[in-house]
Amino acid sequence: MPNTKSAQSYVDLVKPQYLTGLLMLYITFSLMGVPLLYKFIQVGYIVGPGGLVPLPLVLFLEDVIAEVYGYRVSRMLLWYLLSSMVVFIYGSLFIIHLHSPSSWHGQSAYDAVFGPLAHGVPIMVLGIFCGRFFNLYAITRLKVIFKGRWFAMRSIVSCFAGDMIALLIIYTLAFWSFPFSVKLHLFLSDLAVRVIYSFIGGFLGMFVVRYLKKKEGVDVYDTNTRFNPFSFRLRGGD
């Protein structure tokens, strides 16, 4: 059985072996969805952004990290992600608008992919901020209430609530010029896929969580956490 440590003592007592790898995968799969915000895919009657493809791994990793390492670590990782998104898209926009030689004719392709993201990414960041922080709050708070039991149920419920918040923001603002019927179809398709993903990830995550808790020797309970999303502290009461 792994030793259970409080959130206050986690940073001092634990040197995670797997956290860096999980962070890299989390940010990588999340960034894959950024240039795919306006690339639509269709499977049967389901139509949605291309970012839905890597999404299950993002949600899976997010809940696993929150369950094992606690809210403070997950909060820091989410801020890393949001910062990476802003740097990635606006750094890319700066580079593609630098002067090109007259012999190169690929500018229109880059403008078509990255141009709309100047408007869409701030909205995506806002949606992710609101939805993901609610998800982290819900799953870690419910962990304390249910004394660490029923991870799958907590993951499914928290993901659904967080996704609802994020999707309402993203489809209302990022797709504001789309007809309402199109936005509604996209919203419902996206939500349906996310619900399926959350069920699969929730039950699969149980096994990964057990493995990580055993290997890392840690199981953080946020019993004295204030859940302030704007704090960057990894210890103390914030």
C-alpha cells in the first residue's frame, strides 16, 4: 500500500518519477488540437473539430494527474498548457507573417490554417481555463468527500460538467458567425464524443491511478486547499 501524504507535505516528501513524462504527453496532445480548431471531421452523423481526435488522451491524463498528484500540481500543469498554447499560436503567426521570397507560393495555405486562430485561440484558452479548472476542482473535491473511492464515477461527472462549460464558451464565441443549427449540431456532436471518452477514460484510469499511486508512493488529498486557480504555490493552503 502506498503511503498517503497530505497536499501540504507533497512537494517536500515526494520526487515523482512519472510526472514529467505525463506533463509532456498532456501538453503535446493538447497542442495538437490548437491548429485543428477549425478543421472539421465527420464520422457518420457526428461532426466536430479535428481536435476531438487527441482529446481522450488529454482528458485521461488530466484526471489521472489530479487524482494522484493533487490539485496544486494539476493547476500548475494547466497553467503550463495555457501558456504554451498562447506562445505556440502567436509565435507561429509572427513567423508566417515575416517576409517570404517571391519564389515561394505557400503563404495562402498558412494563412488559411493559422489566420482564424488569432481570434479562436483566446476563446479556446478561456473555455479551457473555465472548463478544466472546474474539472480539477470537482474531481479533487469529490475525492475528499468520497474518501478516494469511485474514481471512475468522479472522473465522468467532473469531465461532463467541465466540458459543458468549455463547449458553451467555445461554440458561442469561436463559432459566432456560424448558423445556430450548425453550432448546435457541432455542440451536441462534440459533447456526445466527450461523454463517450470520459466513460472509457474513467474506467481505464482506475488501473493507471492504482499503478501510479503504488509506484510513486503518494496519494494526495486536498483537505486544506482553497482551490484558487490564480495561485502558483505548490504548498500551503492556496
